[in-house]
Amino acid sequence: VLAINSAYYEFIPVADDSDQPTVLEAHELQPGSDYHLVMTTFSGYFRFRIGDVVRCHRHIGQAPVLEFLQKGDRCGDLEGEKVTEHQFLTAASNAALQRGIRLGPVTAIPIRPGSELPYYRILVEHGDVPDVDTARQFLEDVDERLRTSNFLDKARRREKVLGPPVLSRIPTGGWSLYAQSVIEQRGTGEAQYKHAALVQDPGILNHLQ
């Protein structure tokens, strides 16, 4: 439940990408819709867009019950498909559950390889999916679930402007080593690190091979 006494909150519908989007107050949110969170705080922040995307589930009184979905910049947009981190992670988690895979950290990277069709590269640890056939089936499941949950992704694939995803299995333990390197580089503690399930920079591949 939104802590309505700790700050003043405003919300911008994710679906509204206009230059002057609609700004809503907490009691105006629609259950099932997603919003960018904007805060004005007692410490001096004024209409600060913190980068979080939340989903409204219902209201208790006039206070919305919200679910954090992702950071707002974690959205793939190679050809207008707008695949969000939340959509990808849900697809991967459900595909793993269906296949009996104990999936650890997983990440999708939008790739634009020049003359070939752009696509998403999906990274998992080899130890999570050691069997080649299971890996292929997992990838097919993820692909199908993404196209089901995101009609734009399905349309771009049908139009043949977006290629199918590709699965890469990185060495077992690779994510832990990467996380440690990021923590050391930032000079922060482990509590400040959160694995990103969608990363815009393909340069991450250079740290994981």
C-alpha cells in the first residue's frame, strides 16, 4: 500500500508517451495499469521522476496497492516492440517452471548486428540449462510467451523486421563474478546490487564469456 503520508506522489501512465503526458494522483489510478512514479518529498525533491514503473492492483480507501515492476529504462525497443524487463522475466520464469528448470539470474540484451535482423540475446548460466535439447525448448517457450504477452513483439516478428531470440549459456558462476566486479567498481555493498534482467549495453558480453 502506498505510504501516502511520507511524500506527495504523482503517476504518469506508461502507455502515454506524449510530450505532455497525463499526470494522475494516487486515487485516480486504474487497477491493472502501469505507471511511472513521480515524487515530491519533504527533503526538497520536487516532481522527481525516480525511474520506477509500478502496477496498480486495487485501492484500500483511496490509497493504491502497488507492485514494483522494473526500472523505467529497462525496455527493449529495437523495432518498436517495447519488450519490458518485467515481460521478459515473467516469460523466462514461467518457461523455466514448465520445463522443471531451476533458473538462476537471466538477462536479455537487445542486439543490432548491422546487416542482419536485430534480435534479443538471452543469457543463462550453463549449469542452469546443461542439456542442449532442454535449452532449445526453454528458448522456444520464452519466445512464445513473449509474443503472447506483447502484441508489438509478435507483430514485429510477423513483419520480419525482428529476428528470433538467441540463447547463450555463460560459464557457471559467471553472474556471481560479474556482480562482484560491479560492486567493486561502484564501491558499494552487496545490498546495493540488483541483477538486471534486461540490459541495453551489449558490452556486458565481454565480461561474461
